[in-house]
Amino acid sequence: MKLRALLTMPELRLRAVTGEDGLDRDIRWVVTTDLLDPGRYLSGGELVLTGLVWWTGPGDSEAFVRALARAGVSGLAAGDVIRGSLPPDLVAACRRNHLPLFEVPEDVAFATVTEHVVRHLSTARAADLGAVLDRHRQLIAGLTHGTGLDPLLDLLSRDLGMRCWVLTPTGRLIAGTHPLDADPAALAGEFLAAPRLPHRLPGPDLSLLPVAAETTSRVADWFIACAGDWTAWPAERRALTDELAAIVALERARQDDRLSAEGRLSQELVRLAASGTDDVLPHLRLTGLDPDVPFTAVSATAGGGLRPGELRTVLAEVLPGRPLIGLLGDEAIALVPSAPDLAPALRDALSVLSPGLPDLAAGVSKPAAAGELRGAVEEARYARRLATARTGPVRVVGHDELATHVLLLASVPDDVRQMFRERLLDPLVTYDEEHKADLVRTLETFLQQSGSWTRCAERLHLHVNSVRYRIQRIEDLTGRDLSRLEDRVDFFLALRLR
């Protein structure tokens, strides 16, 4: 509501005394006061009503009007039932401070002025809310018709002057109808590292807003960059950006392929590749990918509150080409076509996201033919286990860091590996459970120390004779001889298979 609208209300009969050039100011609320200095009770944009009880002489007018001007009020409406007219010094003070002044007739109560203005403000805000809801319907209609987010952002820019862009945490631009005068990667870094959201960037004068902060980890979410300072937006504009965020969340969910036919096919392919069945090639042909192209396997797990589905989203964002990604429990497996040197690129891409990835371990296999995907998955898993043992928020281990015996173990069927491990170690595990003898740990330490009785005893804080007794018990329970290289190798491999 503008100050000018006060002059169009016949019930009030207000007269503009001075400040006609400020009649286009907005009225945010109405306040009645008889204090000489009411500034601490004002926040700006008010129409102040006063009966001049504070006035005792010409000097009071300047103090009162200056307090109103400092507070940023829109205008002053005054009436003096005792003197019948406004003091000339009050008119002069309003003129000097560029404050619009209205005279209230003696027979018009301040309550009547307040009632009419508040009713007008409520009607205007209801109309603004209706406009917001109408725009919301337009936005939803555009999304439903599959036109994407660009037409929606164009609507906001055209109707409200709001310039917005939608980006991923890697800095990939999803939508935007204007050139973005800022580095998208830098914006993504600010989004990931911001202590709280929304977050204002004073340099480029942008505000960063999350899309689904309450339901999605920041590193798996999209974000909206809007021109301007969000703290200065009116309530209606903030409500509209909340609606926009909800709609962007719908578009993000629509683009998530987990429930699509292609996503379900990727999940099934990953399951088949990990199990080593013969049905991989027929399913691979259904995806439209060339089965003659080598695939690189990636195994990843995450902590720090990142859910498996969100881990899958992160991998889909950073991996090249058309990766086939599935979940096996809390582990994400990706099969990436034509990616011969993937580990360094994946390490660099995930490092960019490290502010939002407190704990992620990934392993990368060497390229393998479509018929050898099971071995590639196992190799990636071994590399991921090695990465898990390392420190840092993001750890990526490539196949070139694996020892040769790990490559051998990756090609052995699961049932064979399980049988091998159980035959060698189960007698020791059972004995440890019954007698608390710590034979498995003793065996592992003995092999790590290359069969040295002394060094093994030092590591375990035991007497050498105690170590000899435990090794003898291991040999008795398993029928193996730890002085023989072949038996030591078998035990070493069995321990690696745990």
C-alpha cells in the first residue's frame, strides 16, 4: 500500500501537508505513539500516528521528526484536538527531513485510520499471496509438461525480476536463463562449505539456497543461486523461493533413474556381474551399450551419514559416460564403459566434493571384457577395502596399487574362497571362542614378522616360549607345518580372505 492511497479514502479525509514527493512510499504497518523519541520501537516502513502529546515547544518537533526519519518510517499523520491545527514547527521539521506529513481531522479517530489501513494491507497481502499461488500453478504446469526448469526460471525473471540458476554440487549447471557471472565450481564449493544455508556471497551478490536440505545430504542435493541478498527479500519473495526449491526437488527426483527401466536394468546388471552368472551379456545388450567395449568396475562405500542411495547419486554425477550403477547393501557398484585410466580422474572429482564427503572409500579395477565383470568387481572391492584402511575424507585406490595375489583372489569363485578360508581358519576361530587363546591374531602377527619368533613375541608382548606354544597349537589343530613355505602362503591367503 502506498502513502498516496490514504488520500483516496473518503472516510479518513486526510490532507497532505508536506512531502508530496514521497507519496509513493510503501506502508508496511501502522503505529500510534505519544513518545518524544519512539525510534527504538520502529523498524521502518510504518505510518506513524500521533496526537502531539509529546509537544511542549518548537524544539520538540525537530527531535521527534528526526527520530522518525532515522527509523525509516514511511510517513507521519498527526492531529491536535487541543490547538485544532498542526504546529508550524512540526511542518517545517517534516519538510527539512523529507518526511511526508498528513493532517488528521479532529473528528476522525486514530483507531479508524488504523482499521482502514490494516484492512487495506491485509487485502493487498492476500492478493500478493494469490499471485504467488498462481505463479506456483504455472510453475507446476510447466514441470508437468516436461519442459524442464528453464521456462520456470524465465517466468520468475520476467514477472518478478528474479534471476536464478540451478546447479549440482560439482558446479554443473542444470538450468538458468541468464549468463552466470560467477565460476560455477566456486559457487559449488561455497555451497558445500557454507556453515548454514541460505548463504549469501557479497562479492557476486548471490544467495545460495538448498533444494531439499531436510531430506538430502548436501553433497547429493542440487542448489539454487539467486541474484541479490536473501535477507533483504520480502516475505512473499522468500515464500516463492521456497516453492521454487520444492519444484526443483521434484525435477531432481524426476531425473533420478533408479525407478526407471534403465535404472532397474543397471541394478540387475550389477547384481549379475557381482554374482558371476552367465546372464550378463544378454542384459548388457538391453542397455544399448557395446558388449565388446571393456568396462571398469568401481566399488564405493561411505560413512558420515551419507545414505547408499545418495552415494549412488554422487557416483552418477562424477563418473564419465553412461555408467551402470547399482546398490548391493550399503555398497555402490558402478560399471563404466571405455574408462581405461579412471582412478586419478575419480580421485580428483571426489576431492572437489570433499567438504561434503567426510568419509568415502572407493576402489577401481582395471578394464575388463564384458564376460569378465565378476573379476573386475572383486578387484574393485579389494581396492576399496585397501582404501578403507587409509586416512582422509576421500580415499581412492586403483588396480595398480594392488598386489599380484589380490588379483589372483579376485578371479576365484566365491564358494571356493569361502571353503578355502573355512578349512584353514575355522578350527582356530572355534578354539579361540572356547579358550580365549588368540590363535588367529598370533598366526597373523607371526606371518607379518616373516616367521620371526622374537619379533612376533615383541609385537604381542609375550614370552618367546608362549609364542612357540601357540604356533604348535595352530599346527596341531590344522595339520599344517608353519616351517613350510607352502603352508605359510596358504595361511596368508586365508587371512586375506576374511
